[in-house]
Amino acid sequence: MRVEVDGRGVEVEPGATILDAATAAGSYVPTLCFDERMAPFGACRVCMVGMEGADAPVAACTTLCREDMRVTTDEATARRIAAATVELVLSELPEPPAPHTELARVADFLEIGEPRWQGERRRPSHDRRHPYLALQHELCISCGRCVRACDEIQGAFALTATGRGFGSGITAGLDSGFTNSTCVSCGACADTCPTDAITEGSLLELASAYTEEPGGGV
Ligand code: SF4
Ligand code: FES
């Protein structure tokens, strides 16, 4: 079917989303909870776009294309929603996101600097019990990508989203840590995490940790 994105016509297959069409048309739509390796989740509301005939912006990652649909990726209200959402996320973090992270790239694209809201920030809380994976709870934005990667890519079902609002986060196993969960150390969670809340430790780090603390810390 034919759709138009930012004035450019593209052909897409039935079942394609607006995000697929935008990508085909060469238009960038910022995303946070989306990873093309997994089913769309529609949780973050960062991928909002304008759709001709719609009363309000729609989420590009979960809205299916229709014949002759017309989409504007930089529609003003859509951009305001996306920017406010990301600004709110940033306002809870203890520090700005590391420049190489997806969150930092999205914030840059939406031109968000220091968040206007200066409320309570998450406190550092780290779990280094896993031999290869490190969890920094305070950087988690509850996008759910790690949980879905664990379930959909690896089929390990080791991670669970817990808590609500400011207290939300990720836990492995029954909060017993990665090592006592069904984790198979595939690294899919770290690979998809847009904030570095889950990272893979380098072999060098592991070696020095082992040297400093033989038999412990993992
Ligand atoms: S740990 Fe990373 S991937 Fe998992 S929910 Fe938090 S921010 Fe998203
Ligand atoms: S990327 Fe579409 S709702 Fe998160």
C-alpha cells in the first residue's frame, strides 16, 4: 500500500507500522522502548507523530499504516509530547545519560538540555553479583526492553519489571540476583538497554575485580 511520510510517498507491506514507513521514507522518528528485534511495546510515547485526520498524535511504533495515510514526523504537538516525556525521564536520573547511549541521542535530537523539573532523583543502587552483567538500577527508565529481549530473543524469562512510578525497575529471578535466576548470560538485555542500566563488564574489569577481590564480588 502507498503512504506518505513528510511529503514523500512510500510503498509498504500490509501490517507495516508508521515507524516502518518513516524508516522507508528516510524520516527519523526518535524511539526509546522500540527495538526492531522485538514486538512493538508502545510504552514510552516518544515516537509520537502527526497523522492526517487524527485528533491527536499517534505512536509510530504501534500504529499500522492504512492506504493513503499521511504522516508528519515533526508535527508540533507530537514533538512537544515526545520532548516532555524524555525531559521527565531525564529529570529522575542522577546524572545526564552517557553520550554513547540511545537515551542521550534521543535527548539531543529533541534538543533537551537540563530538565526544567528538579525533583527527587534516583539514588545509585548497583548489583554486581553477576560475573558478566552489571545492573545500575538508578539508570533504569522502565522501557521494558531487557525483559522482552530476555523473553522474546533468548526465551530465558530471567528478568521482571517491578514496582510502580518512581520505584519501578528491573529485577532478576525473585530478586535474588542474576546468578540465582534463569539467566544464561547471553547479554541480550545489555545489548538492548538504551541507558546503560544493564551493561556487560569488560574482561579487563573482570580480571581486575578478581585480582582485587579473589573469589568475591561476583
Ligand atoms: S534496565 Fe535498561 S532495558 Fe531494562 S527496563 Fe531499564 S532501561 Fe529499559
Ligand atoms: S518507541 Fe513507540 S511508544 Fe516507545
